[in-house]
Amino acid sequence: MKISSWIIITLLAHCPLALAQETILKNNSNGDKIMMHLNFSSKHVANRSVEVWLPPGYEGKKEKKYPVIYMHDGQFIFNSKNNSQADWGMDQLLSTLISEGKTPEIIVVAIWNTPYRIAEYMPQKAFDLLSHEQLANIPNIKGFRPQSDEYLKFIVTELKPFIDHTYPTLPERENTAIMGASMGGLISLYAICEYPEIFGYAGCLSTHFPIGNGIMLEYLKSHLPEPEHHKIYYDFGTRTLDAQYEPYQRKVDLMMKEQGWVENKNWITKKFEGHDHSEKAWRSRVHIPLIFFFGLKETAGQLQDHIEPK
């Protein structure tokens, strides 16, 4: 292949956090790279693949350190040939934003989902607030138990230390974001609430607030992180599944205001008329939270220029 090539690298046997993990390297034509960590093991959740995108020129900057974005549903973030759906195109998008001077160089960690996706992405402490009567009104709930607290432990205590050990990251909260769409948006919001010392930013696209009749809303009343050191981005469309989201999102917006969050300063909510619930829609607008979280000073004030999908 002339444009890209896959090269199998040796086991990272000298790194105790990476035992039994095979790494595959993908070289793209513009100089960026995707590292595939197959069958990443965990004491908390099922093993899964993890992809790591390294920005153009990464290898030529040995002393440079990078902010990191952790993204859920990782098989849909970079490479559509792994699945039958569209991808987010994060590699192409960030390469463009970096070349245009709109964001710094960033490492993206794409965490693949598993057959346990709903359980891993369901906010556990919010679920635990439900009464027996509320549980009775949720279909197919018998025997269900969230695994999101264990999933977040996997990210915070296993995956992030591995990433910080293996790659030249800026590990602090102000350089760490978490992002996803639908249930991935819900677990991203839960992550910044549960680990406000780890995550400085949460990107919540088409956040699936309706699940369990809005179980996340009661939890947020007392668990939103303090706004001074955090930023949260929400959005939603108006078609297909996204058509259900606005009433829930407006309640969340009111909570944000009541707890001292300032819209367009440390929190953004955007409505996209005509957008459906799909990777194609998220791909068209994910540049907004990227610039909101990491935009360089000379472009941060121009965020309004990037609100409409390209």
C-alpha cells in the first residue's frame, strides 16, 4: 500500500503496564500515526482494543509533550474499514486543525466498546438513585447492573497510566479530555463528575439523557464538578433519536446555570437543526468542542466561526 502501511511491532515486554499487548503501527500519508493496542487487559472490565493517534511530526519532536483526549466507541473514531458505519474522522480533522493553527498537537486515545457497552456506559451512581417504583417503569431492566464505575476505574487506574508511561503526555487535568456521543456522551459526563481531578474537559455529543427516564438528571444536582477548572460541551440534533433530547438538555442547562457555570465560557450547549443520530453528524461538528477545549489563544475567541457544520 502506498498511502498507508501496517507494521507489526514487538510486545512491549519491558513496560509492566503493557504485558501481553501487541502493538500495530499505521503510517498515514500526512505523517500522523495510529498505534493499535490489541486485547488491552483489565482487572475491572472485559479486555478490548485501544487505538492511539499520534499527530503529524510526532517522531521528530522527542522532547515535546501532548494533551490527550480519551474517546469511547473507539472502533468508530478513525478507521471505517473496521466496521460498516461511517467514522468520526478524528485523524483527518485534527491534522487540519493543527495545520491551520486552531488547536495544538493532541494525542487521541480511542477505547473500543464491547458487548457490555450499555452496562459500561450507564452511570452507576445515577442508576442507584432510582426507587423501586422507577425501576419498575424501565423495560427490560430485570437482572441489569451497570458496570460504569469499573469501566472508569479501568480508564483512570489502568489505561491512563499506561498511556502516560508509553507516550509523552501532559497528564494533568488541564490537558486531559474525555469525549463520546449518545451513551458515550453520558459516560463522559459521568467521568468528569466522578473524577474531576483527572478530567478537565468532557465532550458530550447527542448525550443520551432519556435513558431510564432521565436517571442522570437527579445525580447531576449534586455531582457536577466545580466550573472554575472544567469545561463541558453538549449538543444535540433534531432528527431520529436526537429528537428526544432537547427537553432533557434544557433541564441540564438550567442546573448548570444554578451551579455557577457560565455558558460560552466554561460550558456550551448547541442545537443542530436537521442533524440525526449518526457518526456522520458528530463528525461534522466535533471540531467545536476540540477548539473550545484546546483552541490556541489566537483562535479561541473565534469559536463562533466554527459553530456551523462544514
